[in-house]
Amino acid sequence: MINTHAKLHELSQAAENLPDFPDQACKLLKLSYRQASLQASLSHSTIWSIISNKVKHGDPDTIASLAVFFKVPQANLLRLPGHTPKHISPTHLLEEADAIYQVLTDNEKEDWIKYGRLLIQARGNEPTTI
């Protein structure tokens, strides 16, 4: 049986438009749209507005909040209304991460590394050694 986190990740990859993902994700988690919106720290009607197509493109911050709440990659949801390219190659993401890393102070770099380790640990994954 596929665990819920993996199923949510699959849903985020397979969605073809913005309303698809939160609708299917709420059904999978057995949450009302209102419950999911509030738990994602959004207005009580946000997910309903997205699903009912009252929101055509979605605010990137709202979409990011949904991605964090459902624990899926933000890029998977941001691509749906066209905020990012349809296909993002891992090389592109690594280059972008490297560019960001280069402008951080040493203290900021340490904080980001700690944060990354916490995320990996929270998701039950082991870091990959390169």
C-alpha cells in the first residue's frame, strides 16, 4: 500500500490544472476544503475558491502554503497555473540553489544546512552523500 505522503506527491505530479490537486488531496485526507484551508493557515474559503475556478491563476504565496501543508514540492503546484515552467530539470534546480547559496553569509549557510537536515529528518529520509 502506498503511504499518504507518496500518494499526495503523485497527485501533485499528475494534476493537470490548479483545481485538480487540492480537490483530490482533500478527498485523500478526508478533509473538507474549509478544514484544509484553515490548517494551511489560509482563509476558510481559499481551497473552495480554487476548486470552483473562482481563482484562475492562484497567488504564488497561497500555492506555496498549500504545498507546505500537503507536503509536496512547490514546483509541482506552481507549474499548474503557469508560475513556473511545465518541466523543471534537476540541473536547473541545482544551479538555482547554488546561485542562492553563493550570496548567503556563512551564518545563513549554516542555518540553511540545519534547516535542510531537519526537513530530511522530518520526512523520514536519509541524506544522500555526494
